[in-house]
Amino acid sequence: MDATSLASVWATVALFIFLGLLLWLKVPATMAKSLDARADKIRNDLDEARKLREEAQQVLAEYQRKRKEAEEEAETIVAAAKRDAELLKAEAKQKADEYVARRTAVAEQKIAQAERDAVNEVRATAVDIAVEAARSVLGSKVDAATASNLFKSSLAEVKNRMN
């Protein structure tokens, strides 16, 4: 045997001894256990990640549902506020119209009263002038007793007409 072959033989023997030592120390089983433990850990991590993902999706769905409910509630509140505003507007318009109508009626009553007062004042002035004119005319043509009787009858007649 030459030196290379001898070295190859010793290398092969050393390899078998090394492999035998590895088997005797149960290194492959330990490595397998380690790899199995690592695979189990990875599997558990994946399961946990999947559970967390499902929980996150549930939480997201819950928040989306709550957001939708909040939006619907906000729309309901806005619609109710618009209805209330329209009712208040209509009520304010109605009250303003009623106020204007009352003020117009009061103004018309005051105008009618002023007209009546003016007519009565004109009548009173006309009566005073007529009485004075009658007194002047009658004073020159009628004696005192007749004048007194005429004045009383005229005054009674004027009072009857005014009422």
C-alpha cells in the first residue's frame, strides 16, 4: 500500500469511528428532536399567528360594524335636526304672519277709530256752526221765548241724530 491509499484507509476508518461515535452519542436523535422541536415551535407560532389574524379580522369587522352604526346614527341625527329646523322655520314664519296680521288688524282698528273720531268732530263742529247760524238768524227774527223753544228742540234733534 502506498501512502495515499493508507491515508485514504485511515481517513475512512476515522470517518467510520466518527460516525459510530455520533451514533453512540445519539447525535442524530438529538438533532431530530431539536429539528422536531423547532418544527413544533414554528407550527405553534403559525397557529398562534393564524389565531391572532382571525381575532384581528373579528376586531376589524366589529369596528367596521360600529363605524357603520355610528354613521347611520349620525345621519339619523342630522335628518332629525333638519326636520326640527324646518319645523322651527315654519313655526317662526307662522308666528310672524300671525303677528303681522294682528298688527295690521290693530292698525286698521286705529284707523277706523280715527275716522270715526274725525267724522264725529266734523259733525260736532257742523252742529256748533249750524246752531250758531240758527241762533244768529233766529235772534234777529224771533223773540226770546220762541228762540229758547227752537234751540231746545234743535238740540234734542241733533242729539237724536248723533246717537
